[in-house]
Amino acid sequence: MNYSYILEEKGLMIHIDSTILNKYGNIKYNQIEYKIESYYSEYIKKMKAGIVMGMFDFLKGKGGDSDKKQTLTSPANGKVIAIEEVDDPVFSQKMMGDGFGVVPNDGDVYAPGSGKVVSVFPTQHAVGLELDNGVEVLVHIGIDTVELEGAPFDTLVKEGDTVTPDTKISTVDLEALAAAGKENTVIIIFSNMEQVENFDLTTTGETTKGSEIGTISAK
């Protein structure tokens, strides 16, 4: 039996398998609903306004116009981990898409590849990017950090900015996160997986920002 959460604004249905709820018995279904809606709410608003054109472009069969295969780099100094190791089922069970995480050694966060900024969250805990090959990326800083309402974050980019792996997009006060009881993992999510041909995370473990850690190819 599957539970479904429907984001009617995007015509997207997210299936939450009952085994996930059983495994994480302390997590209520409505809490997962809240997380998903919180993470996507800014995209919903911008799509309605016609600002974000790339998000969920697979619904229209639209892809990127640039080279299909793109290099991915570490967005922070720290330990790169597989998405399954992220301590949050919304991410580890790939409800929002595939990706990876980085447990940072410092508070500087960079773009994981070349592209442009398509969304800056008012709570500053996340930035939406579109890579040059059309793949949509959500850079999410920490776990459950939307609840902090922006206090430990400083977003350094704005919508429309061009970014490269050398572009610092955000800073975060790691001590403030710890004091608030929040994990600091920087999570990279590819949110339009229907447009992804292949994602290959070739490097895990300790890395430095800008180090090549994998590739992602668009259809």
C-alpha cells in the first residue's frame, strides 16, 4: 500500500511507501507532508508567477540545450556521502530526487557545478540552481533548517546569477546550527530526475570544495 501526497499546484504526485513509515516509526505522515511542502513551496510560488521555467520540465518534455554530460564538484570542504546516508528519510529515500550529501568542515557553500540561480529561498536554507545541461539542483543546507527562518544563513547569490564551482552561494554558522540541534549536512538534490539519463557519484569521503566527485547526464 502506498500513501500519496499530491502537490496539485504542479500536478506532481509523490508516493511515500508504507515501509518508510514503518522503518521510521517516529515520523508522522503529516510531518513528511509538511517537509515536502516546505521544501517546494517557493518553487510553487515562482512557477505560478512564471519565473522558474525549468523545474519539472519533464512534464512538458523539455530538456537542456547544452552538453548533456556535466561534471559535479563538492560544494563544501568535508565528507561526501551517498544520499542514502543522509539522516532524513525525505532525502535518503529519494522522495525529492537522487543526489548526495556533504558533511561540511566549515560554513562556506559553493555551487556543485556550472549553471544559473533559479530560486533563492527567503529562509536562506536552500538555493535552487539549473545546471548548464538543464538538470535542476536543490542545494539544501542542513536538516529541518527551514524552521530556523534564515537566522544562521547568508545567501550570497540572487536569481539569474551565473554560477561555477568557484561561486560561493551561501554561508552558514555551523555553531548556531549545532546550538539549535540541527544537523549540518549540505544536501544536493536533482529534482527533475525524469530529465536525468545518468548520475554517477564517483568519489566519497573527505574532499575539498571544487573537487570533481561525479557526473550527471541529461536526456
